[in-house]
Amino acid sequence: MDLKQIEYFVRVAELGSFTRASVVLDIAQPALSRQVRLLEVELRQNLLVRNGRGATPTEAGKLLLEHGRGILHQVERAREELGRVRGALAGRVAIGLPPSIAKVLTVPLTRAFRVKMPDAALAISEGLSVAMRESLTTGLLDIALLYNTTPAPGIETTALLEEDLFLVQRRTGGQSEAETDALARVPLPLDELPRFPLVIPTRPNSIRMLVESELAARGKRPQISLEIDGVAAILDLVADGAGCAVLPMNAVTTSGKPEVFSTRPIHGAGSDADGEDNTRLRSKLFMAVSSQRPATLTQQAMAELIRSTLQALYRSPP
């Protein structure tokens, strides 16, 4: 069996479509179909059921999909082992980052990657949690950082850190820096958040879902002014007076114009050890990988590099 044909079949089976697989593999769809058909002829088995909605594996196809993933993984491991003979890890790692984390993590992570794994290749993409979970399942991503993720079939998660969330407002014209700093030290009770019109992402964005669930537990609902996906666009609208936002601090500090905004921590997301309702509203960041594919040595090293780089950036371990 040809390794390329196995890779093509695995991608079509995982993505459920020759069209999507041809885009991912960067190969013309007729050529892709021909190679998969040649594999079926060689094995004397129909591997895929082709229909107007895409392609689904037959029973034989499901069996080959399981073996094919293992074969491709072993080939990647062999390449890595050969790379280690030269004294370095090799292979390719694809990671997905949420936009707010990508702003602060991409540059230091890329620098560390080049030093630690000069013979390996790195691909970084930004995305929303739902899309990145799907990309992990289909193999487009090896590692993804997800906010407030819930358990999902085929996905393994590890908690990395927690970020405080802040109410982000436009600084008023007559507000001095001292007044802004004083306001930043006064927490906003979570129960008062519905008083503020919010510019917030659409569902199922993790921060949107967290805000709604925390308020729903108190019998309240957020006041939605505008729904828009994208941290930069949200902050532009806040600066323009369209409303307020709920974001982590690094989204503001990396915006290029942090002086335009004032921020307040949000309290009341639970009770502390003394029973006081003054714990902060926090967003939890997780590292996610596919449980269907064993991690290569390069991917394992990348996961550790992400963890150590984040800890250095936030100056405290999770």
C-alpha cells in the first residue's frame, strides 16, 4: 500500500468529504478520488460510501481508518527518531490559539520553538474553541488552547491557567490617570453587570457562555448591545462608545491603545474560603489534544514548551 494513498483516505474519512480533504491536502479533487479508488482496487474493498452529502467509511473503511492512523503515526515517529540521530527533534506541529492568547503567546513561543526544535516545523492558527475542537478531531490541529472547554468525545484536556476577567469601558474625556487607577481597584459586583450594555461575541464563545451562565445562576441576564466576534473589533467598538466588554487584561494591554480604556475586576463569581462572595470572575485556559492519535515526541515537546512559555509570561504556574 502506498503511504500517500493511506494519508489521502484517512483525511477523506475524517473530514467526511473529498472536497474538504482536497483543500486540506492541497491536491485536486479528481486526483484525490483516483488515488483513493486505486487503494480500494488494491485492497478489493469498498472503503467509502460516496453520496451527495460527502463520504462515509464502510465497515472495511472504519477498520482501515484505525490502522491507517497508526501507520501514519509510526511513520512520523520514524522520521522523528531519524531526526534525533542528528541530535534534534523533527516533524511538524500544528497548534490553534484563541485570539487573545495568540497576541501574547505567538512571538515568545515561536522564538522558543526555533531554539528548542530547529529541525521541526510549526504552524499556528487562530480560531474559536468550537472550530478548534473540530480541527483536533479531524487532525488539522495537533494541539489547541481552549477557554472554559467542556468534556468532549475524542478530546483530552489539561488545565493550564486561569485569567481574571474585567469590565472594559471607554475612558471618559475628563478622567485622569489617577481616577482611572482608583476605579480599577474598585471591583464590580457580578450582580451589577447587567447595568452595562455589552459588546460581546456570539454564542458559543467561551466568555459569552461564562457570563451568561454566571448571571443565569443569579436569575439575571446580560444586557447585550452588540454581538461581534473578534477581540480587536470589540475593543474598537468600546473605544467608539458602543458599549462595554468583558475581557482578560492581556486583551487590553496588547490592543495597541490601552490608554483609551479603563478596567474593573468583576467579583461575585462564587464564595471564597471565608464564605465571602468576592471571588473574581475568571476564564480557565486548557490545553487540548486528540485522544485518537498518540502524540509524537515533537508534539509532546511542543506541549511542554507551551506550558513553560505561558508560565513565564504569566509569572506564576497554573
